[in-house]
Amino acid sequence: MHPIIAKSGRLQIDHHRKLAKRTTRIFQIIPKKALLFGDDGTIVYGDSDEVIRQYEAAIEKNPKSAESHFQLGKIYLQKSSIDQAISHFESAVKYKPGFAEALLNLGLAHFKKKQIDEAIKYYWSAIEYKKDFAQAYNYLGIAYHRTGQTEKAIEQYKRALTIQKDYVEAHYNLAIAYDRKGAKNEAIKHYETVIKLRPNTAEAHYYLAMRYGLQDKVELAKTHYDLAIKYKPNYAEAHNNLGYYYHQKGLMDDAIEHYKLAIKYKPNYSLAHNNLGYSYFVQGRLNEAINEYGLAIKFQPDFIKAYHNLGITHLRLEQFDDAIKQLNLAIALDSTNAEILSNLGIAHYKKGQFDKAEKLYLMALELQADFVQVHFNLGVLKYRRNDIESAIEHYEQAVGYKPDYSEAWYNLGLLYNENGMVEKAAQCFATVRKLNKDSNFNPEKLEG
């Protein structure tokens, strides 16, 4: 009888985090720095340095020209010369009190300097002088979103939309805020509105696809990932998630193609390296898998799943010392992961280190009492140690938690039969036949 390597969630999808019991996927939550849309702003045509000289000349002639200071401030803001931009916006407000647009841009400049409280102050000042200033409400929402004040952000985006109902950026930002809040249906509604108003918004297609994916509407999700890539061909995250889609469909070559594209456009993309590694693993290209997992770890040294997957690959290659090394690194990062403990136990079992293996199996069960593979593997270990009673107990628990677990039923039947419990053995074998009447189940494969 041989131990069974515990299954692990090896694929990673750039996604909002979804917490559930025994979830094995990692979903990437929208971070505080999620892409938020402001307005396009003024486009400066021609040589910006020449335009700067022209405005400076105008200011030299008329130092109190609020409009010249304002326009010059916008150019400096676009060039990321933030302090110079602030200086000119302040002059614009000085010479034209209540200049709402200049106050808004002062807020933008302070936001770029990560002075969020200052930015919020100027946004409110702009609104004080221009009550229907939809853009100011939108940027105010962005500032509140950045500081984690989601409800306040939602309130400001709604105000912007009350003033300007077809305000694409506010719809998008409101969708992001609802996503953070967990209001999935509201988020979907506003992503769809963005797409209706501006069909080529790749980010809206991407996030909408993720929402549909979480609702198991996988084909609809794929459609929007395809559209995200159509409008933004170098969208690495969309390529990664399309790779995940194809992997789940068993289309490994297509999955690999998209993971490679994700890496092409984002070479340090640890998630895509991990996923490419797993697709190689499934194809039996184990050395290539090891290389990709190594790159995932290089670019994200705390990537627990990549260490785990690397350990599993070494297990498959019977490189048990390397497997133990990688699985220990994974455990150092997450000591409460039952799957990693289980696979580390298997590596020690394969080396004949039964005491270490048993200790690790029991630690895994303390964390997850219904971990059927661990009960099965403990049954194998106890049988090897001639502790038949304990072996039977663990196989019974395995089939108790997973009544369709053919391998456990078969091994349990063997042990019953060896110990004279013929009727119980017959019942186990009958269950195996019933569960596998339409399959090629071969019990001999389980004998060690």
C-alpha cells in the first residue's frame, strides 16, 4: 500500500480574495493601490518645454495671471514636477480666489505626493466653490478609497454620478469600491455600465470577468478576458487568468501559451511563473516545472504555494531531500497549512523516516480533522508498522469523511480480510465494485 500525495491548489489566478473552508486557490484581492480612473486631463500638444517657456513669458508680463499659473501648473503636474506644479496652482488660487479647478489640481498634486489628507482638504475646497463639481467628487472618492474608507468613497462616487450620470470614471471607481466591500452584484452593474459607455475599457472587462468567474459563469468570464486582451494586448493579468481557464478545461497547450504571454509582458510575474510551472507539471515536464517554480520564488520570496509546488515536483522525481527542503521552507512561511504538512510527511515516509512522517500527519489532522488523504496515508503507515487496529481506524475515518473513496474502501477490505472479518471485507469490496462499475479501477495498483 502506498501513500497518496495530498492534492493542492497549484494554480493561481489574479482575483479578488474569496474565503471559504478548505479553499485551495489563491485569489488576489484588489489592493489599496488598485487602478482608479481620474479624468484624461488637458493634452498638451507640441513641445511641452516650449509651452512652459511661453507661459513663463506670459507670467513675466502679467505675474497675477491666474489662468497662466493654472495652465503652467497642469503642465508641471503632467511632467511630475510636483513642487513646481503646487507653486503655480497656489499662485492661481491667490490671484483668483475660489478658483475651483486650481484647487482640484492642488489636491491632485498633493495626492501624487501621497499627502492624502491635504488632497482631501483641497478637493472639499473645490467643491465649496463649485457645488456641482463632479470631477472633484470623483477624486475625493479616490482619496477615501486609498485610505481604506470605502463607504465614504462610495458616497462621493455616487454624488459625482448624481451630477453627471454618464461619468465613466466614476462608474468604474464605484465598481471597484463595491468590489472591495463585497457587493458583487452592484460591482457588476457598474462594470457593465462602464463597458456600455466606453466599450474599450480593458480594466472593466478584466474585473467583470473575475466577478463572473466567482459566480461560475466561466464562459462569460472568458469572453471578457478575451475583450480585455483585445483592447489591451499586453494585459498580463488577463493572459494569466485566460491561462487558468484553459488549464481548467484541460487545454494545456493553450494555457501555456497565455502564461508565456503574461510573462512576456510582465517578466517578474510570479503568479504566471507558478501557473506555467504547474501546466508543465501536468504534462510531465518536471524539470521545466522546477525552473518556473524557482522563478516564481525568485520574484516573490514569500510565495508559499510555489515552495509547496516545488516540493511536490521533487517528490514526483523521488528527490526526497530536495522535496523536504522546499516543503520546510513552505512550512516556515505557513505553519498551519495541513496540505504542506501532509506532503512533508510523505517525503519523510518515502525516506523511511516513519516517526517524523507520523508526527507530521498527526499535525495535519489537528488542523483539518477531515483530511481524508492523511487518514489514508496514516493507514498505510500504521500497516507498515503492523499496527493493524490503528490502520483500520484511519481507513474507517477516511471512508467516513469520503464515502466514495475507493482506494480506502479497498485497503480497509484487505485489512478486514487479513484479520478474519470476512463479512466486513466483502462489504468493502462490494462498495468498491459499486463505485467503479463504469471505470477501470485496478486494486492491484494499491498493493505495496
